[in-house]
Amino acid sequence: MTTAQSKDVQARSGSYTVAVALVAAVGGLMFGYDIGVISFAKEGVKNAFKLGTFEIEVVVAAVLAGSFAGAIVAGKLCDRIGRRWTNVWGGILFAVGCLGCSLSYDFWMITAFRIMMGLGVGFSSVAGPLYIAEIAAPWSRGAMVSLYQLAITLGILIAFLIGLAMPDLWRIHFGIGIVLGLGLVFGMLVMPPSPRWLVGRGRVDTALGVLKRTTGSDTAAKSELEAIKVRVKEEAGEHLLTELSRSPAVRRALFLAFGLALLQQFSGINAIMFYAPEILKEIGLVKHEYLLTAMIGVVNVLATFIAIWLVDRLGRRVLLLAGTSLMMLSQIGIGIFAFWIPTGAAAADGTGSVPMAGIFALVMIFLAIIAFAFSLGPLVWLVISEIFPAGVRSACVGVATAANWTGAFIVALFTLTVLENKSLGTSSVFWIFAGSNIVAIIFIYLKLPETKGAKLEDIEGFFSAKNSKSARDHS
């Protein structure tokens, strides 16, 4: 195939894949909206139901408990009913959960429906990236799965802007989420199933039709189909526990995915997203916390384009190492500057003046957001969705995603308590997260192979080497 023909094929396949990925990424909008909505709504919920600090932390964390359960169930569901229908059910659960939250009349009711919202997000957080990774061509998979993270950041921004425009109308905040859930339902109903799932169900002709559209070439589609058929035949009857016991490659891949999923949350990103107004108050920006929270959402969206632009050029390892290092340095800076701000100084100062150390801490917060947005944010989901063999991919993605939600639950449940503890405060929170990012840097360097441009069916071989670091030479 000539260079011109190759570019034409990629252009034709790219336009269709982008359309499919954008629809699947509505699940990311749900995901992000779910993170962002509580940042503004929790004050209204607290006042409406007369809740204390711990009860508010439970309301925030309830959605993460639901997401953990949803991720565990989704792995099996993706194999049974397919990635597309798992996304559909995720949208339904999210919409019902949002409706219930908007109509809640006490702590227990809103907690229960927050868990239901979480179930929907858990379904889509497994099925969304998995579906996109299996639909996308190898040369565009990184950018396409990164669209899911872009959608997450857009969802956060939308929630922040709605909160800024209507700070006291928390019921409407939740009600608007119904639109996103239904959008995923109706959008996925007109999308094709994953070709890898179709082959596993014996629907080879339908799978070939999907591949022709995603690869843009009959020849490429047939070649990809043959590779999928070989892998599906080899992996027929595989079960996760059996594969873990007999396959070092699967164990290494699951260890990598589990570690990345936990470390993404322990990076501290959701401490900022869930409790941005409280953090900004603590560093002396008491009169600007809501506007600045919205600005955090804007920066988060824009910085995600860095990953979309570079991930299939520079690869996963470079961006992850660079972004995690920058995030770690930024959090050390936040901790240093926040240390010099007397707790509650801005609140006590009737002039509304902003401490200089608070401004420097704010700059560090924005740098941390940028760093996460082009590295740990999109690329963890990408790596998790592409490193497992097809026979156990959905189950492994479910386990790794559940680990991610476990980390988010821990962060959400205890961050506010630490922030409000006078003997610990903001500095301690961010020094802890900086330490976690040092661990993440070492982990990524030692364990992550480079999978840029590789076919999904070839990536398993990267983990057959004695260690993942040397396996990057396969790509």
C-alpha cells in the first residue's frame, strides 16, 4: 500500500471511529459530571438535611462505592451481553440515580441514589474505554480512548459551570444528569457491537462489516478479523482465575493495571475535584473559590488535548512519566506554600485580601491539574483497556477499574476530615499525595511497556518477557 493510500485509509477509518468513540464517550461525560456535581451541590445538601462533615463525606463517597460494585459486575456483563449493552444499562442506572437524588428528602435517600448513580458510572467506566479500544484502529487507539478522558473533563467542567450559575439549586444540578444518562442510552443503541465480542459470539460476518468501517480497508479488515479469530479460538473457555494461575503474562498485566488504577486516585486529583472550594478557602482564596473551581475545570479540559495530540506520537511511557513527575513537584509546592498560610486566615481577614503564598499555591494547583490531564488521567484508562488478552480482557478491566474506585472512595471519605483537622491541614494532604506520586513514577518506569501502535492481539506478548521494562522493546 502506498503512503497516499495509507493516509486515505486512516482518514476514512478515523472519521467513523471518531463518531463511534464520541458516542461511547458520553459515558465519560456521566463520569465527569458525577465527580463535578457534588463539588457545588454538597453545600446545599448539607444545609437541606443538616449534615455533619462525616455525613457529607459519606454522600460524596457513596457514588464511589456504587462505582466499585458496578465495575466488578460490568466485567462479567461485558462478556455476557456485550460492551454496547453494558453501556446502555450504565446510562439507565445513572439517569435513575440522578432523578432519585434530585427528589431526595433525607440523608439515606440521597445516599442510596448516589450509589445507584455510581453503579451506572461503574458500568460505563469499564465498558466505555473497552468498547472504544476494541473499535479503534491500532494507529488511532491512543487518541480515541483519550477522548473518553476528555469527556470526563468536559463533564466535570459542565457540572462546575452549572454550579457556578446556580449555586443554591442542588436538586437541578442532579436533575440535569438525567440528560447525560439518557444520551448514552440512545446513542449506544445505534452504535455497532465490538467486533471482538461479535467474533466470540460467532457473528463473524457482522464483525467483518464493523472492521471494514473502522479500518477503512477490506484488506485490513480481513487481516484484523483473522487475527481476532485466532485469538478468540485460542482463548475459548478462558476464565480469569485459571489464566492467573497459569499465565505469568496475565498476572503481570493485571498487577500493572491494578497498580496504575490505585495510583491514579492516590495522585490526589479527586481530592481537588471533590473538595476544590474547601481547599481554595484553606489557602486563603475564600471570596473566589467557586469561580476558581470553574477555572480548574476549564484547565482540566484544555490540558487533556495535550494527551490526545501526543499519545500516538510520543507513546504512553513518556507522557505518564513526565506528567506524574510534574504533578509530584506541583504538590510539593502546594504543601510548602499552604504551610505558610495561617489556617482560616482569609476568613478571619475582613478585607478579603489574598495571601501571596495562596496565589503561589493556586498556580501549583493548576500545574497539578495540567499534569494529570495529559498523563494519569487519560493514559491509565488507555493502558488498562489495551494490555489484556481478549479472553479475560473485560474481567481484568473490571477488576482494575474496581481498584480505581476503591482508591477514589478512600480519598473522598477522608480528605475533608484531614483538611479540617487543624493539626494536619492542607499541607499534609498534598505532601501525602506527592509521596504517592513518587511511588507511581518508580512503578511506571519499572513495569510499563510501550504499546504505541501495537495491535491488541500482539500486546499480550509484551508481558511474556521477564519484566515489563524490557518488554517495551517489542513495540
